[in-house]
Amino acid sequence: MERNEYQEEKHTKFLYSNKRRIQRRVLQLEKSTAEAIHSYIQFNYRDEWFESNFAILSCWKFSKIDFGKPDTFWCDTIYFEDFHIENNRKFVFSGHAWIGLSSNVGSEWKVPVTGKFCISPTGKILKNYTLIFYNGSQRLILSKQ
């Protein structure tokens, strides 16, 4: 293993080993997601990372919720099939996501997903959000109230 890969793996283990560090990362990702939504609402601008913001936030949120459990869900990617803006501050979408279990990252499956994200008036933070993955009869809900 190269030195950079080793350092990256060590840093990742360090981040995931503490719930407070995971929470800090979730807050950073919530902020960047809010800013991306704000840019879309204000300037109708979506960069190539727009959908990825939601998938990365989902991964970290799953890690926070299932902290200490041996098998947590993770989200590889989210694709929007339909999305719109409500009240100039709420981003609503439906689409599909590729999710899997952290114990077997080679196996993932496609599931429907919906989400509602409400940003602050300044567009700098997510006031609340709900992200629902429909995994067969199971609903995986990630939210901030």
C-alpha cells in the first residue's frame, strides 16, 4: 500500500471512530448542500457535484445514526428524476439511489429515494430535511428537524 493510501485510510478510520467527529462532518456537509441548493435557487446553477452532495451527506448521516454497529448502510450515488423548488427555499426531489452495506461494498442495489430540503433565508444552512430510501418494505429515513 502506498504511503498516501495508508495515510488516507488511517485518517478515515480516525474520522469514523468518534461520533462527535462524524457529527462535525455532517454539519459541514449540510452547509455545503445548503449552499448548493441556494446557488440553484438564486442562479439556476447546478455544478457537476450537485447530486453528489446529497449522496455524500447520506453516507455520513448513515454513519452517525448507526455509529458503533458493525453493518451500516452507505449511499454510492443519487440520481434526480424529478425536482422542483417550493416557496423559494425548499428543494424537493424524487429519484433513485445506489445503496449497500458497509460490510460488502461490492454489492449495492438501486432503490427509490425522495427528499425535501429546506434552507435558511440566507442559504447558508439546512433548516431541516428528510431523505427517504425505499428498500423493499423497509424505509430508511435520514432527517434533521
